[in-house]
Amino acid sequence: MGTLAPAELRALARMLDDLDYYELLEAPRGASGAAIRDAYHAASRRFHPDACRHLDPEVRASIERIAKRVTEAYSVLRDPRRRRLYDERIASGCAERRLQLVESAAVATQRSREEREGRTPQGRRFFAQAVSDLARGETASAIRNLQMALTFEPGNPVFEERLVALRARR
Amino acid sequence: MAEIAIGIDLGTSNSCVAAVESDAPRVLPNAYGEGVTASVVAFGDDGRITVGNAARANVIHAPKTTVYSAKRLIGRYFFSEEVKKARAICSYDIVEGPNHGVRIRIRENDYSLPEISAMILRELKGIAEAQLGQAITKAVVTVPAYFNDNQRQATRDACRIAGLDALRILNEPTAAALAYGFGRELHQKVAVYDLGGGTFDISVLEIGKDVFEVLSTCGDTFLGGDDFDDRLIDLLADEFAAQHGVNPREDPFALEKLKVAAESAKKGLSVDDEVEIRIPDVALDSEGKGLSIGRTLGIGEYATLVNDLIQRTFKVCDEAMQQAGVVNRDLAGVILVGGPTRLPLIRHAVRDYFQLEPRTDVNPDEVVAMGAALHAASLLAPEQKAYLLDVTPLSLKIGVAGGLAETVIERNTPVPIDQTRTFTTFQDFQESVRIRVYQGESRHAAENELLGEFVFGGLARARRGETRIEVTFEINSDGIVHVTARDPATDQKASTQIKLSSGLSEEEIEQIIARGHAERVETALPGTDPSVRPGEAAAAFAARFGGPEDTPAADPPTAPESIGSLAGIGDEVEDVATLDEVAIAGSSEGEAVAAPDASLASLETGEIEVLPDELPDLEEILPLAPHEDPLSASHEPSASGRFEIELDPGDSAPIALDDRELFSAAGGDLGAEPESGEATPADPARKG
């Protein structure tokens, strides 16, 4: 086993839910993808269940718990879309330190779709009208519809970008 | 003497055993000095059981009592496509056992697949004991990376029957990468292209000094060297039938002759550009004169026969590379595993695909066993010299209302891991939920492999969509799947270790061990009774075919895509009758439930719905739909522990109605909400 004594392992296993993924992997918040991978490899050397077959069952259970969380941390942080969600969650002060993988992938997918098409029915409707206005070359109407879409979804980056581009075109 | 754990590559056609001695892995040769032993079991008239090349010689003269390619059947349901294929082509009798399991009938005895595999393992254990001069009880056994949990469990059972403690069921490509990179302090990405007798696997790994991280693995358990042989068998059989009006496929003896010839021709083409095929006395003509086959086969003609099979492997490679997020130029090496990769045809195709010369310093027949031996030694050692970080090859799913399956752990997720998703009830005042666990990539439950199920009962009385059920899937470091259901309101729990439902029960395994068939295997050791050693003809056969390749084939190249095709419906009636028992058994808390039930019947008939109408619809389960506030700009779905399902209303999937039902029944925020959970007209399955 690596560097941790059984008592330390047990303590770490107990406080898992209080550690965020960066703390668990001992990687800085801004770590690059390669640095995240190296941190994962290093953590795996410390907490690999294979390395503890000779230890007593309770310690083994602790290591298994830590190892599972290390894997989860890596699975989130190596994926830029999941990592962005996770970073936002940590920044917002959310107490939950875990992100479920399938759930977060779905959220990320939905979010990118929402940014593309709008996240509210009204936003989507006005945005879609703006798009069809543009297809017909009716720029003024498109701008009005984009402005309407933005009143329902202030700050939608895709809407704003399109609006800025249209105004510049005029 | 220090304890030694061995590494075993239990192959479809050939097996290999290795052990680490003074820090280096060594393949342990059998009594005839061969590094690989045929995965063939022959049941003699005198009750003797022989394994290996001597047994393989029996295929020709005793096809009914010689079992080969058993790995293609292990852990499968009797109604599966693979078993149907095997029944059509195998010369031995494949019959249905309890719980839709598979048995092989030899004279009056039925043998389960783990028993057959145990006989091979027993032989390998004997080889190791003879070579190492000590009793062996521990092993790491490899399986194709793409094996599902049922197949892994059955392999584990085989180890137990053979008297081996399986320290780990290890993926073959991972073992190969370990053998390649162990102790070399490499920092590189590699691909392992593993084309065996019956399966194809591709894994992409990142080696970081002593860490072997699998980035992705993909495979096809219906594609191997056997399929290459089948193409040639078909060609020869068709030509023979056209010429003589006799179909050699109808005569098991003739068919075995063609198989041997096809395999031999494939090996010949690994060395030469052209081979002679001569098969005397394939059949007799009307005057009782022998009709034979004689032709030459060039590498070009062979390439035409098998080209689409090779291309199929690259489709799988595309997927693995994409999942790993790597492109060709990221790879520093391609490791070839499996006998068929000796074919220059395949080597060239692999080189062209990866734009990289495949490694030639690795023996494709032995590298997996060597890696397994390294891992076995590592597991016994106090200090680790290598760390394997593997992935789960197939998504783990849970069956939900409408015959769909929701993913809880995606494929290629690193393990060990645990993941939780929250589900809700489908009906008002639903008292229990049936938790069905599947493995596979289809959104339709029936198109995935059913691993098992249990019923989680005692839910508080509530309207549909109000109850929360948290389902946690755990894959531990031994690759075993545990499932736990929890009602967060009451903290009541039920859990099970998923156990192959068509597999052997604990009692059956005990009985098999007690019967001791595996122990009857005549291990051919130097100095043992000469009568169990192969005769001269068999030895000559072994010398000729003892090379590291595949045994005769198990299946024809008939549409392997037709996995979902309909079976006869004759078997389903009795299954439905057992459903009650299952539900009752399952509601006793925390008990694992074997699953000889209606879902199997529906698998068989290809239907989507899983519960027949006359039974209470108590057990349907729904994933929690996204919680979406139409006017709110902020969107924090996951902080509450809810999840979002990735259902696009514009999705062209043929189950759009079910999608809407899922959304509306669970969340109530999206679209029209039906007043009850009644079946929509487009859902014929639930109408029954």
C-alpha cells in the first residue's frame, strides 16, 4: 500500500463527501487535462484496491470507497462539458460534492441544445421566428424577434451573439 | 515454497497458461511441449475425459462426443442468436437446461458450459502443477473485453468447479498491454487488436510508467477466426454440392473434414501465397466410390472471401478510437493478439488502418496468458509493480416503463465506480417496483442482455411520480455488479449481487463439484498411463494442427446482425406462469431473484413490453423527468439530485409516444399529460 496508514485511510473514506473532486485528486482547480490524468494515475497508485488484498476487510472497504470516488472524479474532470458543470456547481457554493455521470452528460447536452435553440418555450419560439425571418432576408423582423427572445431569456449567449452580428450587418 | 498464482488465457479455440518465475512470465508447456492447448474436451466411450490436442483429433471420428468452441456458448441464454447458430452447425448436441440455460448432451449426461470450461481449466491447472512442481489454487483468468456480466460470472463459476480461486477475471486486451509494457516505464498510447477464434476486441490504452489505463474498449462477440473458416467451408461445400449433387454439410463427418481443411488452409495462407486443399472421401457416389475435393486457393481469392469480416473489425476500431478520443497519430504501438492476426492479410490491413507497423515482438498466442500471469503475481505480491485501470465495456441499464432501458453507468466508464439514478413510480399507489438490470447499448430493454432482476416492495402509498426510488449500481474492482434500491423517504433498502439468471445456482455448483467430472479429466502428464496419451495418428495430427490457431468453426456467416429476430413462440407460455413466484420470491427483502420470467419470454418473442396484462402493473418504474420551469432563466436540475433524461422530442426514434409518456407521467411539466397510465394505441405490447 502507498503512503497512508489504515487510520488515515479510514478518515479519508469518512470525509469523502466533504471533498470536491480537485481536493480528492490533489489537483489544482485550473489543472490541464494532462495534469488531471497524472493526478488520477497518482491517486490510483495510492488507492488501488489491488494493492490492499492483504489488509483487513474494513480497510479494504475504505480503499474501495475511495477508489470508486477517485474514478468518478476523474470521469467528470477529464470531460470538458462535465467539468464545466462541476466547476459552476462548486463556485455556486453547492454542498453536494458529487456529480452523477449520466445525469451530468444529459444536462450538458440539454444545455448546449438550449443555448442553441432557447431554454424557454417563448424564447425558442421567437428565436425560431428570427431564424426563419433571416432565411427570407427580413433582417429588421429578425432583430425584433431576437430582442423578444432575449426578454424571455436574458443573457442567452447564442441569442446575443446573433443579435450583435445582425446589428453589425446593418 | 512461495505460493504461485497462474495466468490463464481461456480461449475459444486454444488456451494457454503462464506463471511468473523470478520476475519474468513464462508460458508453461503441456506434456507435448506445446505452449497452447486446444480448448477441446472429448468424452471417451470408457468414461474418460481428455482435453487438448488429443481431444481435438477426436472431432473427426467422434463428433457427437467432442466439444469445441464452448466459449461461444458460455453465459448465454438458450434462446440467444449465438446458441441458435451453434446448434445449427455444431456436431455435438446442445440442449436447453433449467432457466433457459444451455447444456451439452453427451450420451445420457447433460453438462453445463461452466463444467466444460472447468475441464479445460483443470487441464491447464495440471500442466502448471507439473511444470511448477507445486499445487496451484489461484489464477487470473482472461475473458474478451466485450464479455458481458453473465459470461464473466459463468467463467468465474468454471474456475470454482475446476478448483481454482479466480483472483480476477481480466480483460484479454488489458492483459496483452500489461505483458507488452510491464516494467518498461513507457509513456505512450497503444491499441490492442485482438482477433481470437470467436471474438474480436479492440482496446485503446494509455500507459503511464506503471499505470495501464484503458481509455476505451469495443468489440464484437460474434466475430472471430471461426467465421473466416466458415467462409471457406461454405465455398468448398457449395462447390462440392454443385459438382456432385451431395451437400457435405448434411454429414457431420464430412463437415468436420471441411472444417479441418479450412482451418489448415488459413494457416497455410499465413505463410504462403497459395495452398492446396485436398480432402479425400468427402462423400460416396451412387456406386459407393469416394468423392473428394481438390483445388488450389490463392491469397487473393481468400481475401475476397473474408474482406468484409476484416472491414467489420475496423468499424469497431473506429468506435473505440472515437470513444477514447484519440486519432492514429496519438498511438505509439499496435499490439496484435490472437491466432488469426498471423495472417499477412490481416497484418497489412491493420497497418493500413492504423498507419503504423504492428508490433512483431509479441507472440499473439501467448501474450494474453503472460499478462494474466504478471497480474496474478502482482495480486499476491506485497508491493504493486503495475496498476490496471480498466473500464466497463457495456452500459449498465435499468428497465423502465414502455419497454425502454435507462443508462445508469455508461460504457467505457472507468471502474471501480458506483452511480445512482433516481426513478419514480408509473402508477398511482404502486406498492413495488421491479428492478431489471440490463447490459447493452440499445434504448429498447429487450435488445439488451438481461442480467437479472429483483422486486423492491413496501413503497409508501402515493400517487404516481411522487415516490422516489434511488437505484445505485456498483461495479467493484473485481468487476462484479451490485445493485441497491433505496427509498429515500423511509431509508428502506434492497440490494442484490447480480447473478446470471440462466446460470448455475449455488447448489448446482456444489453438486457439480461433488460429482467431480472435472476431476475425471485425464491430464496427460509425462509418465502417466500411456493409454491416455494420444496414439501416433493423434500425435501427428497434433503436430500438424498444434499451431496457435483456431479450431473448427461454430457458426456459419449467416446474418449475425439478426440478433433481434423472432424466435418460435412455443416456449413462452410456461414462463409467464412463473412470474408470480418470482414476484413473491423477490419481495422478500434483499433477496436476489433468479429470473425465469416473462421478460425472458418477451426477449424471445422480440416484444418490447415486459409485463403481461393480467398481472398487476405494479412494478413499472420511471426515470424522473427533467424538472423544468418554463419561465425561469436559471436551470439547476442536478443540485436537487434529480436527473435529466436525454430525450429529444424531435428524435426520430420509433418510440416517440413512449417518450412523451415518460415526460408527462413523471414530471408533469412538459406537454399534455394523459390522465392515467393507460397504454397508448401505439403501444401494442401493453395492450397484450
